[in-house]
Amino acid sequence: MSLLDDFISLIFPKICAACGNSLWKHEETICLSCEFHLPRTNYHFSLENPVGTLFWGRVSLVSAAAFLYFHKGSKVQRLIHQLKYKGRKDIGLFLGRSYGLLLKNSPFFQTVEVILPVPLHPKKLRQRGYNQSELFAIGLGESMNIPVDAGVLYRKKATETQTKKSRFRRWQNVAEVFAVNDPKVLEMKHVLVVDDVITTGATLESCIQALSGIKGIRISAAAIAVALV
């Protein structure tokens, strides 16, 4: 079987999602060089990090962090683009598993009991075929050994893309967009809400507001990457 695999890899080589070079047998999704050089934020080590402080005075959070820094033209942007628009589901799972290994050893995320991906509207989900934030959540859940609930938090109405919108327009675009199906299943629990990229935090803020009225709930937030403006 290995000879067949070798033959197939010659015709259809596996490509690193970050740099485009061929992957070696032991590499998956991202080559070891790109994985080593991913611009990690290490925000999960501190409560007073730029992602956490972004939400101060807006919503109440236990903790907040992001795995990577996002810059235009970077390998991280390439990864996010392929995940969202090129069907590369493996990228979301890979990054989730990688970040989950870090979060499960962070004192600020060790009490998380359930992971909630930011939901897509059903129309957008049908168009894309999957929710990139849910794939990230599944990867996190596998590494952290925490269940993922992709149904309890839902999007009530479709919204325009947040790209190129101002901070206020981003907030206005997603205000009161999210709701909760069965609040009782989240009562007294520490939940982790996850998104792909945090820019102004408007989408996560709207999700957190929808969850905040649940009895005894504690909320943390995480994302694949942060592009603070």
C-alpha cells in the first residue's frame, strides 16, 4: 500500500496550505517549517492580553485569546482564505487541534465545559457546505476533550460580510443577530465561544450578549487569529 501511496503522491502531491511546497510523508496540512514559524500570540498565558482587553466594558468574559496574528498578505491570511473559500476543512481541524493542546494547559481555559462555534446563517451554510468556525471548534474539542455544541447558538438572520466595514458598521451589522435554542443546557456552565478571525470583536460580542442572560453561565472566547485595528 505504501508503494501505491508513493505513486499517488507523485501525481497528486500533498501541498502545504501555508507555503505551497510539497509535504513530506510525516507532515499534514502544514509543513513543519511553516508550523514552527506560525506567528503565535501566546495570549492564553495572560488575562490582560489585547484580545481580552478588547471586550472590557462591552461584555463580561472569563478569558479571551487568539492562536495567531493575522496580517494582510501573510501565511495566516492564506490559511484562513483557503479554509473559508477553498474547501480546505483540514486547516480548521489542524489549527483547532494545535491550539487545543495549548489551551488545555492554560489555567484560564481548563474549566471550559462546552465549545460553541459562531454559527453561520443556514443560507450561507448551504452555500459553503460547512462552518469554518465549527471545524476549528471540533479540533479544539478533540485536543481538550471537551464536547462541541454547534446547534444551541444560532444566527437569526443573514448579514453582510464584515470585510471592509468600519468598527461601528461591523457592530451594527451583527447587533441582535444571534439567539439561543435551549438556554437550560448551558446553565451554570463555562462555555468557550470560538470564531475564525477577531478584528473589532463585534461578532463575538453579539454572540456573548445572546448568551449572557443564561443563569450562571460563564463565557470565554477564542479565535484562530486576531487582526486588531
